[in-house]
Amino acid sequence: MGLFNFKMPEHFIIMNNPLIIGAWISIILVSVGIVFFVTKYKKWGYLWREWFTTVDHKKIGVMYILAALLMLFRGGFDAILMRTQLALPDLKVLDAQHYNEIFTTHGTVMILFMAMPFIIGLMNVAVPLQIGARDVAFPVLNAASFWLFFVGAMIFNISFVVGGSPDAGWTNYVPLAGSDLTPGVGINYYLWGLQIAGIGTLATGVNFFVTILKMRAPGMTLLRMPMFTWSTLITSIIIIFAFPVLTVTLAMLTFDRLFGAHFFTIDAGGMPMMWANLFWIWGHPEVYIVILPAFGIFSDVISTFARKRLFGYNAMVISMVAISGLSFIVWVHHFFTMGNGPWINSVFSITTMAIAIPTGVKVFNWLFTMYKGRIETPAPMLWSLAFIPNFLIGGVTGVMLASAPADYQYHNSYFLVSHFHYVLIGGTVFGCLAGMYYWWPKIFDFKINERISKWAFWLFVVGFNLCFVPMYLVGLQGMPRRVYTYGEHMGWTTWNFVETIGAYLMGVGFMLIVWAIIYSILHEKRDRSGDPWNGRTLEWAISSPPPHYNFSRMPSRVTSADPFWDAKKRGETMFDENEPLKPIHMPNNDGMPIVLSGFMFIAGFGFVFEWLLIGFIGLLGVIGSMIWRSFKDYDADHYVQVDEIERDQAELKAALEGRS
Amino acid sequence: MSEQQHASAKHHITGFVLSLLLTFAALFLALNTPLSVGLKLTVIIVLAVFQMLVQLVYFMHVTEGSKIYQIISFSYGIFVAVCVVAGSIWLMLLNGMSMY
């Protein structure tokens, strides 16, 4: 392996399958179409100024959510392919290798490139508004986080057409994922895609931690923060402590594969099990990283639409703090069957079951919040209501799995597959959708159409249960996960067919959600007044969409955890209108993050193919971008003058009067 | 914003150089010294503790800011580090020994 060695993999361009040829055609058509239309309507300048270089947390949030929906499509398409293959015994839609690749990319895409950006996108959109801040603490770093995530996702996603997909599962266990058993570029794609996106996520964790601790409006003590902000704070802490483990672990396997190190090899003193150990030291906190913000969203949504104060605010906070501590001492339950011995398994069984306590406290708090409330059921509340029973099913089966002796039976079966889909879809995906519906009329000036959304909701939830309840049953009958087909004589056919019907219904539900968004962009009624849900927290006290500086005056009447609700009760606004407007200090747009991430793409691509020269050139570019940025640090900000703020206010007033 | 204190460039560069020195010392020790494995590991762990102190003092501002935040975040960090390191060692040792 030399610096100037540019060996080509056996298949650089993958074309061996009609499905992949179809993917090529659509990729090329869509890319050409985008370039053509953007050029034709001369939008490159607009895109560069308003989106590619933006440091506005709201726009970054929108880009995150857009990317997450794209990835939901990709991961969902993988799922549909798998369910089609498994609909009946001995089908030949996918061969074994292709099936391996698809379940690997499905898992990785859904966790790292769908759930994470969706959650982080909602944090970006909502948290600064909820705490009365004008942006996050480090706006340029925030843009860098997004673009690093985006580049990581793109590197991972081109694998199936250029060079070959990873195929060792989303957990990427060695020795299978080592260079002896899986040579080629697939696993390298996994390592670099996750590495680059992971660095972005780590920066996000630091960013929101500082933002929430340092940039709250006057009067907003920690115990007056909205629950979504609390969950973001706790999540940021978990990110800060968990993601470095991922970074180091991926780097170690990269060294094994690229430079012949022996961290995880079977020979020369390596420890294959250490991969599983380190992966889950990150991986278990990771599942709380994606579920806690969803809990926060449900808390805010449920108290808004039950028209009641959140029941047990302090208990909610204490539960989340407890979960953040427990999240680091349960990881072994992912590999009870690796021969840890009874001592270790007992300890980790008990810690795992302990997690059910704070989670149960939260479930009761949501129920008591709704008790005697005046409940309304628009789309965000529907998803929150569906969350409680579905998540409960996932949680109860989780406690079953936590028992180590029983886990020897459930392990690696469809029972486990169904369990984690119930918590990840019933918890995280429902939460993300609830959050998207809830804050959509804050980011834009219209809601997502209710009628289509309700159809989408029912199709998705019914399909979800049709798909995953049979998985519990077929899992108990012994069907293992990750098999690409099964024989008629196993007796699994009926349930598998029902699962496939459910999966297709979920697909239709997803398409209806997309259709509802498109329909609403075209037809839904516009309303800039900013409080479409009769909200309780600060973000609803400003117009929709908010001006880029969010608050023209700082909110000055935060006296409780539901400050806007209480102000409305008193017949006040959140702001002291007599206070004169002052110039607002805001960050400048910056092209560094996208340039840095472009170099990161070059580096990642080079190292994936083990073309070291290209990899190092990319890394030099990354370092160069940071040095360049450090020299132009001195013109990083500007002031929004009072006359511009007044102009915005006058325009908003005219828009509101024109409406009524 | 203007009253915010910025650490001097000298402060940052000192920290950067110190952290690099500690890293390369560990590398040199592992590759080019005839010491026994146990001794190498011990010295590397000592170097790691110094590395942690350098990071805390020069980059993570452990000497500034509110005491209570520092204490909480430091104890949480120690908690996670102990879980990860001690947990992994416990697991790997027992895993090697359990024959059943």
C-alpha cells in the first residue's frame, strides 16, 4: 500500500442488476433535471447566498429535515424491497448478497441518516425559538455540522452504484467486517460515511449544549425551559460523551482495514469482541439520543393539545437525567449471547430493566397531562396519541429482552427486529412526524393539510402494526433475522405475507405525507400571525415565519414554564413594546462549511477506495479551510439596523391586516 | 459580547504543542523502546492522564466559569470514562476466562 497506488476495485461502476440500472437512470435524470432547472431559472446565486452559505438555524433545520425525508424514502425503499423478497417462500427478487447489502443500508440509513438529521433538524428549528435566542451559540459550526452530515450521507449513499454497498449489517461486526472476510470498498464506505457524519453530530451536541446553557432569554431559568429544550440539553450531553467512542472505534477499524493494524482481528492479539463492545458503548446511548428528543416533542405537543400544563414537569426532567446516566451502563444487553458469563449478564439485565422505571414515569405523566384536558386531535396530536400504545408495546417487549436467560431465545430472531422497530418507529419516527407537523406552521406560514394527513396517519399506523405484530409471532416461532428467504415447510408464510401488506401500507402512508406537503405548499391557507395551535411556549409568540433575527425585542415576561400561555391569559404579549428597538448583533453567512465539507468528501472518497494520495489531499483541504476561517474570524458578524427591523414589522402588520 | 474574555494565542499554542508531544511520546514508546509490554502500557496510561489534564486546562477552560457546572460535568465525565474503561476491561477479562 503506497501513497501513489490507485488500484481499481473489481467493479467500480455497479451495473449487475436491473434494479441498480434503474437507480442509475433515475439518479442521472434527477441530477440533470436539477442542474437544468436551477440554471434555467438562474437560481444558483440564490441557492448559494440563501441556503448553501446560510448560518440561520431555521434554514439549516429545514435542510436537515428535507435530507431526512429523502433518506426516509431511500431507507423505506430498501425496506419495501426486503419485504417483497420475503412476502412468499423461495422468492428470487433479491439474491443473498443483494439482500445483505440492502438490510445493511436500510439499518444504517434509517438510524444515522434519517432519525438523526430529523431530530437535529427539529432541534435547529425549535430550540433557539423556544429559549428566546437569535441563533445557536456557534452558527458557522452549526452549518459545518449540517454539511458534514450531508457529505457523510452522500458518501454512504453512492456506495450501491459506485464500488459496492457495505454488507455486514448496520452493526458491522468483525471479523466479518474485517478485510480478510470482506475485502473491497463496501465496509470502507460504512466507516467513512459514519465517521464524517459523526463528527458533524458531535459538533451539534457541543453547539446545543452551549446554546441552551448560555443563551436563554431573561427569566427563563432551567426549570422553566420547554420540555423539548430539556430533552435537547440531555441529548446533547449524551452526544458529547457517546460520539467520541464511535469516532475512535471507526478509526480503529479503518486502521485495521487500510493499514493492517490488529485492533479487531482474530490473529496477532486483536479482540474481535472489542468491536461489539465499543460499538454498543456508543450504540446504546445513540438510541436514547434519537428517542429523548421525541419524548420532548410529545411532551410539548400533548400539553398544547390537551390545553393543560404538563403533568409532573420535575419528574419528567429527573427521568431524563436518570435515563442519560443509565444509557451508559446497559450496552452489554446487545450481546448477552457472546459468552460474557452470568455475572456480567446479571448486572446488565438489572440496569436495563431499571430504564423502564423513568420511562414508565414519563408515560404516566403524558397520560395524566391528558386527564381531564380538552383534547383536540390535529395531526401532531394524532401521532403523539398513537405513540403511547405503540411505544408501550416496544417497551414491554424490551423488558422481556432485558432478561438475559430469555434473551437466548429471542436473540437474533424477528422478535428482536419487531421490538426495535416498535421503539424506533413508534417512538422516534412518530415523534419526528409529530414535530414536523407541529412546527411546520412556525417555519413556514401555513399548516400541512389536515385531511390528507389524517389518511396518511391511519394508513401508516395500521400498516405499521400489520407489518410488525406478525414479526413478534414469527420471531417466537423461530424465524431468524437477516435471512434472505425461507422454505414453505417452516410455516412462516402467512405472517410474512401479512407483514409485506403492512409494509406496503406504510409506503402508501409515506407517499401521502409527501403529497400532503406538496398540496399544502400549493393550496393551504397562509397565516403569518404565528400562533396557529394556541401554543404555550415562546416560539409561538413571534410571527411565522420568524424574521431571520427571530426576536426584534428580547422576550421579557418569562415567568413560568408556559410563558406565552400565561401571558395570553393576562392579556399581554411576551414583549415590552415600549422598550426602544436596538440594533441586533447577527452572524454573517459563511462559505467555509460547505467548502470544508467538499474537501471532506474528497478525503472520504479517496480513503474508501484506499487511494491515499487523494485522501490526504482532501484532508489538507479540510485543514486549510479551518486555517482560512481562523484568519477571517474578524468580520464574522454584523448588526441589523433599527430601520430594517421597523421595515419588517411594518410589512408583517400589512400582511396581517390584508388577511383579515 | 465585547467583555467576553478570549484566551491568548500563546495559551492555545502551548496546549496544542503539549498535546502533540504527549501523543508522539506514546507512539515513540510503543514503537521504538525495548520495555516490557506491561511497563509500556503503564507509562501510556500515565501519559493519557496528563493528556487529559492538558485538554482540560488549555482547551476546556476547567479553571474558569461557574464551579457547580464544572463539578457536575466533570463528575459525569469521570462516570462515563470509568464505565467505558473499567466496563470494557471487566468484560474482556471475564470473557476470556469463562469456559462453559
